[in-house]
Amino acid sequence: VNGKIVLSTNPQTEGEDKSGDPYFTGPLQSGEIYFKDIYYSSALKDPAMSVSVPVYSLEREESFVTGIVVARIDLEHSLYDLLLDRTGMGSTGETLIVNKDVVALNELRWFDNAPLRLKIDARAAVMASQGNAGVTEATDYRGVEVLAAYSYIPRVQWGFVAKQDLSEIYAHIKRMLRELFILLVATAVFVYIVSIIISNNIARPVVEMTDVSKKIQSGDINARNKESGDDEIAFLARSFNRMADSMAAQIRIQQGVADISGKMVRASGFEDFVKSLLDILMDLTGSQIGAFYRYNGENNRFEHYTSTGINAELLGPFDASISEGAFGKALETRKISLIQNIPEDTIFMFRTFAGTAIPRDIITIPVTVRDNVLAIISLASLKGYTQEQKEIIDQTWIGLNTMYSNLLANEEERRLAEELELTNRELRAQADEMNVQSDELYQQNIELEVQRKKVVEANRLKSEFLSNMSHELRTPLNSVMALSSVLLMQTKDKLSEEEAEYLEIIERNGRQLLLLINDILDLSKIEAGRMDLSVKSFSLRSLIESVVEGHEIIAAGKNIELKQDFADDLPGIESDENKVSQILQNLVGNAVKFTGSGSVSVSAVQDADNIVVEVTDTGIGITPEDQEHIFEEFRQVDGSASRRYEGTGLGLTIARKTARLLGGDITVTSTPGEGSAFSLILPVKYMSEVLQPALKIPERIFKSRPGQKTILVVDDEEDVVDMISVNLREEGYSVLTAASGIQALELAKKNHPFAITLDVIMPEMDGWEVLQGLKSDPETVDIPVIIVSVSDNKETGFALGAVNFISKPVNKGTLIAEIRKISSVVPFRVLVVDDNRIDLDLMIKVIEEHNMNAVSVENGKKCLEFLRKEVPDVLILDLIMPGLDGFQVLDDLRRRPETRDLPVIVVTAKDLTRQERERLSGNASSVLAKSATTSRELLKELKRVIKDLEAQSETRPVPVKETKNRILLVEDNRAAIIQVKAILESCGYMVDVADGGEKALEKVRARIPDGIILDLMMPDVDGFEVLEKIRITKATSGIPVLVLTAKDLTPEDLKRLTFNNVQQLVQKGSIDRSGLLEKVEKMLYTHKEGSADNTTAEKVIVVKKEKGAQKKKPPGEKGVLPTILTIEDNPDNAATIKAILAKKYNIIETTDGNE
């Protein structure tokens, strides 16, 4: 493609450079065929034209031009021959082409040597060269008037003109007009003569046809016109006669249809109807054979009913699902079917004395009722059916279907009337029998009413007994639990560990016995319909999280993973929060109890107007037989004496009954060996059958005076007073006590305490009278009163003005929680900073749902402005924000004294680099990534931070030297670094961080710290190697080390730690602020005092019994105690047995029969 000629029909031109010629550059640029306009060829000495095309390479995938092929056209023997062929253009016509400059490109008739020399100014040529097309009268290049047709050829940009002189064109037209005029005159004369002759021949037949039409109109339907000739009149006569024949046929058809209808109406029964119908159809259609088939719905077959002209034995039944043949076509289409050219093997044959005749046509008629074929009529004719006979059948068919439907309806009505008569006779007999039974039922009702009254009385006595029993059981039980708890607290330092355990067993078993009593009472209340409900709105999600959190310790001890899964759109619920909590405690507790290892998951989703909470475990499972009984009272899957799991069998019973009381239910699905799934279904909004106002605690504002923290305890039982007093004094409250109502009123009026705990059942003046006296006196009306009693009459207490109700025996946590409620403790305040409104609203919702105050701002600048005015308890901070980002906010608040120790939780969607994480290290309490689980993780982290804040306010400050202690923290977990560093720095320690073993050794060589907190599990150099390298160097061998690890240490690991003089050991997961600070303080203190012998980590002693190692000695031998083998799986019972026998016997303990 360099423009040089490679191959040519004129070898002399080969090698010439044509790269500038249009026929080379044109196709090269456009990639298409290129026409070069007509030019004068020096080689040909004549006008010529060139066409060129690009040649593409097939060796490359993309379009690549490898050469140009050029053809020079000899116009003299090609285009000019066509243009000079003037056939049909007369003596003056010619065709010509012009280029865009209106220069002639071909030889002209009236101008020699015109190509490329003559420029034509004629209008048609100019219009054609400008891209127009049309026909016009104009002057040509000679100035002569012509008729010209012109067009434009875009490919070569030529204008084409074909023209002829007007004088030559109009000469032929004038001659033709003259001849046409002569012809028209001659034709008019001829037409006039012929019309006179024809009119006489047409009038006569028309008159005759008029006479025939009048006869037909008068009733003579046999009158006809004469048919002669082949002219139009004859054709009209024949058409008239065919119309008359058609009318006569229609009349006969209508008559036939009327005859059929008349006979059908007169039929007296089904059989009479069928036979009459078959006879008249055969008569009107000239059929020789007829058969009727009736549908039998029981076997889905059509069965032969009656026939004429054929052997009935040949006509067997046929299946209704048949799809071939005449019957199949009629059943499929539900239309009349006509079959012609009948084969010789047909069953429809007509026998005569002369032999057997085969029918010519067969018609199959389906009889339909409500679009279902219920009968089939088949007709056969030896001569074939005329159109008139077919019309009779077609017009009869619709009426036939209606009549057959009415016939079946009448038959059904007759059958039903007979059945009704039979039924009436049976009902009369039953009525007589029921009268006898009614008398018997009346007597039974009298007996049942007597039994009902006995049952009601028995229930009343049972309820009265349970009420009395609860008081009689709870009162001594309360004393046992209270005294054991007081004894445990007051003699904690005096008793041995084993003796303290005995007291704990007493208290724990008392608590279990109390729970059993409460279960029995709850069951009796539900059955008696006396269970009180306190309906209010609450967050089900928060309740579930609280229940699951309460089982985490037990689950962790059994290596069970607790999972939670909540729907994003889970709404709040309106129900009894305490009852729902009781149900969930039972379901989650059972799941953990009956799962050896694996997982327990709790999920909650909304289903229409209900919320479904599903508790799924991977435990032992329940067989289908046992699933029917687990909700029955006192029924357990394993109720034998060798059962593995303890319990009374009331938990699930009470849970289901309570759920149903709340308008819901509990269901179970389970597979033995795989686990169980219990589903708690609760309505989103509780709807009681009888609308009763929910029991509400009156909301009151109590006057609070500075320093007023005295609480008056009123109870006639001295042990209860002592227990409550001890609990309150431990929380920092001052306590006044009163043993009677009168004394209580005097003390309350004299001292005006902060709050009063009041027993109801007291001699002389009971609690209700005391409460009335307090609320009627203006000086004591504002003192909040908490009822503490075995009585369950909450309504009376709230009506008289009590703020809450606690059942005996008193739980310390419940008591202190109620006291704190009325002390108006300000909740924790959390500031949330995020520029994303959706994330901001979500975090605020989570915080407020868990009883914390949330404040929000949208950017870093507003955050700093807020912090200058007010410092919250916790700051939740996004990193990526417009203006001031999170890093700048952190730097600013850490420089200011008032916000230096503010806990900060970073929540960000940014993928942090190593440098950014190091920048956050020590400045943020924790770093959370935004994700679908952000809410759960944020709440967990908030609880941890708040717990640290609470502990910080109660923990004794760590004494710090004027020269601050420097701690080296060796930890590769970023979250642990942030947490531990924040705790230490808040108490004045200087903290250096090394995120690997090698870096730790480098930092120790550069500067010897006062102490090291060391993680054991790290990449490259682990904690053991770091520890050993530190100990082999004299300068660093004495550095105190606190090991902080999540590793499950083996005895060998403990030996290595002891050998390397490890001072303290903290397991990850159990770490808290006060515990960590105590360990660090002890590590540094013991190092200072040099008492390494007293601070060695606890040694683990493993005693392995070898088979045959124990030598049996006879009982009573001097110096040897008799040996007793105990088999007991309950640890409390085992401890009790051991306590009684331990001083006189050697005890071998086992927990099951195999052991």
C-alpha cells in the first residue's frame, strides 16, 4: 500500500507511483469501492473512467488493507453504447449524463465532441446534477422545447437526463384524438340501434318472472320460471328458481324440526323419548340404521341403549376417552360428525333379503348437557344425505340438547323425590329414638351438674390449700435462706472453704425449692383463671438478649455456643414482660440443659400479626412419642430412677399455658440425636377476651434531699429485717428498722426516710393499715413504699400507693434494683458522631432501647463544639466525615484535660491501614467495622465500657509513684491492645506496645520496662520464646511478667511459666478493669518487695490413680479409716453426704453407675 503499481495489463506502467491519485487514496481511506469521475485518458486518447476496490489481508484478525485493485473502463464500448441506444425515443430523443459541474460526459446527438467540453445550462441537467429527480417541460442545450425526465446517481455524483422534442411527442397525440372522435360517433349510432332490439327481447321474460313471483307470494311454492338460453335473463330465471327451491326446503326443514319437537314433548319417559327421537330422525333423514348410546359415569363408558336396522349385539360399549373414529371426533369437538366413503369392514351394515348393504354416509350426533357429552346418536344412510337432511339435523341439534337436559333434570328430580321420601321416613324413626335419648340425657345432665359442683368445691379447697401451703412453706423457707445468706456474709473470713460451700448449698437448694413452690402456685393460678397480667409495651429483642446473656456462663462451661438472630424489622411487643421472660428463661434453660455440646440459637421474626421466637439446640432431641407428653404436668421424657437430667416436669407445662394465656402458643419439632426446635408464638399486641385495665405501677416524682439515703425496713420477722438491712448497708444505705406498724409510722414521721420496705402480714396493725397511714399524712405522703411480702395481693398495694411489690424471700439484686429505680439515677449519656443519617438513627435506636441517653451530631466540628459545653460518658465516632475527620477529632479531645480519659468507640466502614490502626492504638477503646452485625457488636462494646466506668468509680485507685511505671504490652490482637492500654493509661501507667515477639525483644534491649504484659500466642516468635530470652540475660532476668492469654494451658505450659518466674496469669475472656489493675499492681508490688516466692503462679497438682495402686485394708485397722463408696450425681447431695461422713470415713465419690 505504498502507491506503486505492482501488476498491470500495461507492463510499461508497472512501478509507477500513483499514491497521490484519487483512485488510490479514495478506497484506502473509505475502505469501500471507489468510482473516479470520467476524465480524458492520455493512454486511450478518449474519455475514460476508473473503479478501484481495497484488498484486505486474511492473515490478520483486524481489517488491514494490503493493496488496491484499479480497473479503467473504456466508455466507448460500455457506457456510451448504452447512452447512444435511442430505441423508442424517436428522431429527436436522446439521453445524456453530466457531472456535478453540469459538464456533458457522453456524445450528444446535436453537438459533436461534447464529452468534457460542453457545459449544459439547461434546467433539467442543472436539477439532476444538484441531486434532484423529476419530469419537466423546458428548453435543452439547443434552446428547443423538450419533455425531459431527470434523476441523480449518488454513487458517482452524476446527473442523468432523458429528453425528446415536444413537437415530436405531441404529433402522435393529435393524430390519436382525431381518430378517437370518429370512433365515438360510430359507436353511438350502433348502440342506439342495438338497444332498441335488445329491449324488446328483455321485457317479455321479466314480465313472466313477475307473474311467477306473485304466485309464490300467494302460496304456490311450486311455481317456477322457464329456463331457456344462456343469456342474463336465463341466468336470472335460474337463480329465481333456486331461491324458490331453497325457500321450499327451509319450509320442509322447519316442519321437520317442529315434528321432532312435538313428539319429544309428548314423550312420557326416558325410554319413550329415546325411541321416538330415533324413529323421527330416521324418518326425516331417510336413514336405514340408527343407534343411541348413553353415558355411564361410573365406568366412564358409553353403552348401547337402543337401535334400529342393525344387530344390537354388534354395538358394544366404548370408552369415553376415545379420540379416533366418528365417536372420537364427536366427543373431541362436541359437534356433529359426518363420515363418507365408509370402509367395507364397518359394523354399520344393513341386511336385506338380497344380501348385506354398506351405508354410504354415517352421521354421529353428540348430545351435550352443560358442555358435557352425555349421549351419542348415530345414523347411517345407504344413499347418502342431502343438504336438506343435514340442515334438519343441524337445526334440530340445539333443541335436542335442551330437551335431553330437561329430561335428565326431570329424571333426577323424580329420583331425589323418592330418596327424600325414604329419608323422611328414616328421620321420623330417628326422631322417635331421639326423644328416648333426650330423656336419658336429661337424667345425665342432672348427674353431671352434681359432679360439677363437687369439682368446683374441690378446686376451691385446692386453691385454699395451695394459698395456705405457700405461706406455711415460704415463711420457714425464707428464714432458712435469709439466715444462711447472713451467716455466709458475716462469717466469710472465719469458715473454711468447705464450710462456706455448705452454706451456699443450703441457700441454693432453698432457692430451688422456692422456685418449685412458685411453679406449683403458678400452675394452680393458670388453671383457676386467676393469673394476673401486667400488659405493657417493651422491646422483645432486649429481653431475649438479657435472657441469653444470663445463660452464657452455664453454656460456656459446657462448651456450648449461644447464637442470636433477629429480623431487622422486628417490632416492639405489647404483652406481659415478666411472663414472656419466664417462658424464654425456661426454653433457653432447657436447651442449654439438654445439650451436651454444640450450639443453642435463638431467633425472632415477625409473621403477620405474630412474632415467632424459635429456640433451636443440637441436644439429645425428643422422640415423636414423647413429644405428645412433654407439655403435660409432671411428665418428663426420662422419668425413671436412672434419669440423667433433673427437674419436676412443670416448666414446659407452665410455659405453654402462660403462652396461651397471652394469646399465643408453643410448638416443638425434634429429631432424636440431632436436637429440638421450640417455637414461641406471641401476638404483637395482646388482646384480652375481657378488656381489663393492665396493672400499672403509678409513676410518681419523689422529692430528693441531699444526703438523704436512709431506708426504713418494716417487718415483724427479725431474720428478714437482718437480711434486708445487711443487703442495704452493703450498698451504702443507712437503715432504720421497725418490728410493728405503729413503730413504723412513728419512725417515718420523725426521720422522713428516703424509702420504706413494708411487710403486709404483721400483728396488731398489718401493712395495708400502715400504708394508708403513710399516704394520709402530709409529712410522709411523698415517701416511696415497696411492699415486701409473701402475699400476692398486688392490686391492693398499688391502689393504696405502693410503688412496687417484691415477693419473699427477698433477692438482693431485685431489692437494690427497685431502690435504685426510685432514687432517680441518671442513665449513661452517649454522644454519637456520624455523617450518615441512616447509621446514626440505627445506633441511636439501639442505645435508647437499652436505657441509655443518646445525643447525636453530624460532623467533627459539631462534635468538638458539643464537647466544649458538655462531656458525655461515652463517645461513638465515625472516622470518615467531611471537614474534620475522626482522626482529627481524636487528636483534639486527647489534648484537652477534660476529655483526655473519655472512652471512644470507633465505628467505621473504612478499611484501616496498619499506620491508621497504630494511630488509633491507645486513643480509642475499641474499633468496630460497619456491617450487618454492627448493632449487636456496638451494644456489647458499650456494655463493656460502661461496666468499666462503673468499676472505675468503685475501684480503689492504684498507687502510682511520682515517676510513672512503664509497662511493655506484648500483644498482636489490636482490640486487646486498645482495651488494655486504655485501662492502664487511665490509671497513670506509661504503656509501650509491641505487636510481635521480635519487636518486644528489641524494645526490651532499648529500654528495660518496669513490667511486661505478655501474650503467649503470637506469629514468628511466640510468648514462651520471648520469656525464655528475657530470663537468660542478667539485665532483664528480673523483669516481672504478667501473662495474658486465651490459650488452654497444659501442665507442661504451667511448668514452663513457673520455671521462668511468671508473677501473674490472666485468661482472656474473663478480663475486667479492676481485675487487670489488681494483677498489675500485685506484679509490680511483689517485684519491688522481692517476694517472688510468695507470688509464684498457682501450681496444678494432678493425681493419677494407677490400677492396683490402692491397697485394701480391713475396716477398723488402726490408723486406717473405713472406706465408703458414694454414688450420687447431685453435687449438693454429694457435698452433704461428705460433710456428715468425712471425719469418720474415707469417701470414694462417683457420679453414675458405670463409674
